[in-house]
Amino acid sequence: RQVTLIYDISNCFGTLNEVVDKGVDVIKVDIASSNNRDVSIVNSIKAIISENYKEEEFSVNAIADKLYYTSAYVCMVFKKITGITINDYINHYRLSKAKKLLLNMELKLYDIARLVGYSNDNYFSKVFKKYEGMTPSEFRRELLLNEIK
């Protein structure tokens, strides 16, 4: 009986090692597919932002709803893959569009703010200064000075 027990235990360990070996492969596959899924989610988030950045009420919740995930999940995935938050990305995206619009001297700052999704031009100026180090008016002046040179 003791011999049988030892034999059964060795069979178990042999089987366990096989399962562990296979389990490692399964984990590797899951991690790879998880990364591919995460990159796909981030690409979807970026596409949604490019389509909706002009909407004043646009938010992380709106993105999560469109993708059928929770806002916490999309925020976590986006930060993991890109290294920045979704809100930072949205602000950068909006400001890149705003800088192009600032080239048109006929547009008022409050018009530009609204065109890129900010309902309050003072808040737009505050965000612009935070990310660009100058106000939209100062940015525009710099553009004019560079054109003259």
C-alpha cells in the first residue's frame, strides 16, 4: 500500500508539472492577448476622442459607455498603455486643434474655445496656459511676431 501511495504521488507530481508547464504557456498567451486587447481599446478611445472632442459634455464616462466598459477600466487601460490619463490626452488633443485655429486671426478666443469643446473661454485659457506655458493670446502674439520676422 505504501508503494502504491508513493507511486500515486509521483504520478500526481508528474501531472502537476505538466499542468504547470502548460499553465505558463496559457498565462503567456493570455498576457499577449490582454496587451493586444488593451492596445485595441486605447486605439478605440483615441478614435472616439477625435470624433467627439468638440462636444462640451464629452467625458471619460461617455467614452466608457461607447465601449461598454466602466470608466475606471478604460482609464486604467489607457494610462497603462500610454502613460498619461485620458483627460490629459483629451486636453492635449483639444489644444493641438486650438493652436491650428489660433492661426486664423479672424476667430475670437471664445469661438476657438467652443470649437474645441470648452464652453468657458476663461477655463480654456487656464488649461491652455497649464499645458502650453502661455495663454492663447500670448501664443497668438508669438505667432504674429514670428510671421513678421
